[in-house]
Amino acid sequence: MQIINNILDLSKIEAGRMVLDAEKISIPRVMNNIYDMLNSQAESKNQKFIMGIGKNIPEIVYGDKIRITQILMLLVSNAIKFTPKDGEISLTGAVLDRKDNLCSLQFIIKDNGIGIEEQYLDKIFEPFELADAGLTREYGGTGLGLAISKMLIELMKGHISVTSKIGVGTTFTFNIWLEVAPEGEELEEEEEIQTTVDCKGKTFLVIEDNEVNQVLVENILKDFGADVEFANNGKEGLEKFLSNSDKYDIIFMDIQMPIMDGFNTTKEIRRSNVKNAKTIPIIAMTGEVYKEDIDHAIEAGMNAHVGKPFKIEEIVSAINKIMR
């Protein structure tokens, strides 16, 4: 799934279709989240993971939290991967430059790991290029992560560079330009993650052609106390709903299906004159998780979106959203 997501990211960027969010974020909080997520990996190798957050970093900036996290996660996890036991990894962040309401943030990821041969340093940011075939067999990798990171950094008007020496270690340095939020701006409180919701007495119609996904969704929804019925494609789902429309409380709708896809099935449901056709909540279930894909689902008449592979908290959040 990660390989597929990387290829999709690469294709989006190269086609000029990658759109970055500009939400209010806290860079120190993003960095602390990276530490929380990856420190256990470092500890499992008896490594020391050091983090430094510059005091001059603005309290709140506008940026794409997911993409900044993606870049830092890749660079730090690579440092842990290519650093032997008892090694040391560091992540530091500070303000490099400020111009009016913009600031250039610099991040440095340093390790004392195996290092990269000089002949490969100019290639590692190219798609599908790997430093060494032997290391790839030992450590894994597709040669996409660094290429995507470089492209994302350049979309944020920044630059990434690397220095390395065999047996001494590697240092990645990159900067990105972000807009500083006006003084007094506050972050929205993050919602508490919920992993269950009361669905007793409710019947779900799940329109999904993949049997494995059917089993997964059924187990999740039954744990919530719901009754579950299935349709194996959009045409079958449409017929089930039209024949007994007041039986179902919520529809989970796959997008890519044979005979009739999720978009057309949703449009046909909304166009029909049966009871609840205009009001029944429809939740999209799809591996297409880009903003434009979600917008397409909403435009087709769906009420919420859940990505694949499934995450219980996302299903809970979607159900809560439409049951309010």
C-alpha cells in the first residue's frame, strides 16, 4: 500500500496536481509527534534519539501538516534504519530566515550510521534510484521516498541537500518557507480519537465487491452493534436499496466496482423517488484519498469519506459525523 501511495504521490506531483494544504499547525508539536512515533524504534536498537527545537520557531504557521510529517518521518526513520545498534540520531529545527510574514524553517537530520558513498549522493533524490543494490536487499526500499520528499520540499519553495561519509554518518538538511500566523491565533483542539460508536438497532448496507473488505467492515460494524447487509456491486446495491429503502440507516459505498461504480450508484439513489433516497447517509470507502477524490465523492451525493486500508477511528469519525 505504501508503494502504491508513493507512486500516486509521484504521479500527482509530476502532473502538477499535488495541492498542499495551508492549515494552522505547530511545528514543535509536529516534531514532538515524530519523536513519539519513532523513539521506540530507536530504543529497540539501543540508539540515542536527540531532538532540538529552536526557541525562535513561530508558535503557529500555515502549512501542510501531513506532508511535513511525511518528509520528517522518512528522513528520521531512514536514519534509524541505516544506523547500527548503539548509534545516535538527531532531529533539529530552527528558523533560517524571515521575510515579512514568511519564515524559512531549517531541519537537520543527522546520524552516525553506515553512510553513503560519494558517487551515489547525486542520485539518491532521483525516482527509483537506490544507493546500493546490496543495501537494498538488506534494508529494503523502493527509491521513491527521497524523490517525493525533494519534490514536496520544492513545492514549499525549499531545498534539500545531503552530506555523508562511509562509516561516519549522514546529514540531511532541508528548509521550507511557511507563512507565519498572526499573533493571537490559536490552534484548534485536536479531537480525541474514538475507536467505537453505538450503532445498536441500525442496519448498514455495505456495497463492496471485495470479499476481504466485506469481512473487515462486517467485523467492525458488528462490534459497534449494527446489523450488516452486503451488495457485491453498485447495481445490486441500488436494487437492494430501492426495494426496501426504509430498512437501511447508513450506506457504505465502494467506488471502484464492476457493473456500476460507486459514483453512479450514489447518483441513481439520490435521483430516485423512494423513501429516504435524498437523506440516507452514504459514506464512500475508497483507496482514493486525495482532496479532489474526496470532493468528487461529495459532489456525487455522498456525505463522508473513509480511506482504505480501513482505520477504525476513521470509520467511527465518519459515522459520528453523519449521526449528529
